[in-house]
Amino acid sequence: MLIKELSKSDRKWVSDRTELLFGGDFVVSRETVHNPATLPGFVVSEGPDRIGISTYNIVEDSCELVTIDSLCQWQGVGSALLEAVEAAAKEAGCKTIWSITSNDNLDALRFLQRRGFHIKEVRVGIAAQIRMMKPEMQEIGHYSIPVRDEIELSKSL
Ligand SMILES: CC(C)(COP(=O)(O)OP(=O)(O)OC[C@H]1O[C@@H](n2cnc3c(N)ncnc32)[C@H](O)[C@@H]1OP(=O)(O)O)[C@@H](O)C(=O)NCCC(=O)NCCS
């Protein structure tokens, strides 16, 4: 397993994965629109295959983990991606890292809390507003759970 910074040649793939996971080539967090394909991040590969991506956005001393996407779950890919983003954030002088996920994403909620993130805010029912900007956003998410709420988690670095 090899991890490296995202390069120009990965951008189209990041865009395709974003479409697949989030129903569009952009994601919305705290009412800000991000296009992950234009953000810094990391890619994990195994031989010729890409098996994970993370993207992040630094504002002042705070780093948002915008996306984290493991194509081979439960094998250490997500951990490697998160560690790389945390290291980049610390290097840039960040004091916190934060991320947003939805109420159905039990794997991400578990993964982030196991790695020191705390729930900071729950925006109940906000998915309905996001769907006005992004009608493709799924109604039913992971484990067939209706997607309704946004959960913000953060961690001190
Ligand atoms: C959340 C997510 C990124 C986690 O990625 P992952 O690759 O499964 O993460 P890891 O494999 O590093 O860690 C998951 C668990 O597997 C365990 N694990 C890692 N390597 C292992 C191995 N070789 N054998 C057994 N277990 C292993 C880890 O210890 C960890 O368990 P823990 O949390 O109890 O410590 C992944 O579920 C995902 O991509 N989900 C879809 C995209 C998404 O929803 N992203 C979040 C919103 S942007």
C-alpha cells in the first residue's frame, strides 16, 4: 500500500468518486460548497489500483477533512488517509481538524470517534435544505437509513 499526495492525474478520478459517493461533483459543508477534485489530499494505491482518497481544506488554523473514501474497508486504508491529513494539518500549524458526515454514515461516525473526534454539532433535518442545492443527494443512505441530519465532529491536534 502506497500513499502519496494527490496529483493532477488523480483529479478526474477524485471527481468520479465524488459523483458516486455524494451524487454530484461537489460537497456542501457548513453551507460552503467544495469541489474535492480541486482540493489538496492524498491517494492510496496498491499496485496499479487506486484504493482510497482523502481531501482537505485549511482555513487559518483549522483543517476540514472534506472527504475520506476507502475502496477497501477494514484494511487500514482510511487510517492511513486520515493520518496523512492530520500530519499535513499539523505541519501547516492547524490546531483542530473537523469533518461532517450524515446521520446514516455509521462507519464514518465509528471511524472518526475511534480516532479522537468528538461530536460538536448536530444539524437536525438539514439534508432537506442541502437537497434544494443538490437534488441528486440520496434520500436513503448507508444501511438503508434515511439521510436527514448532518453531524459535525472535531478533534484537537
Ligand atoms: C469511514 C471509512 C473512510 C473508514 O475507512 P477504512 O479503510 O475502513 O478504515 P480502516 O481500515 O483504517 O479502519 C477501520 C477499522 O478496520 C480495522 N483494521 C484496519 N486494518 C485491519 C486489518 N488488516 N485487519 C482487520 N482490521 C483492520 C481498523 O483497526 C479499524 O478498526 P477500529 O476503528 O476499531 O480501530 C470508510 O468506511 C469509507 O470510506 N466509507 C465510505 C466513504 C465515507 O462515507 N466517507 C466519510 C464521509 S466523507
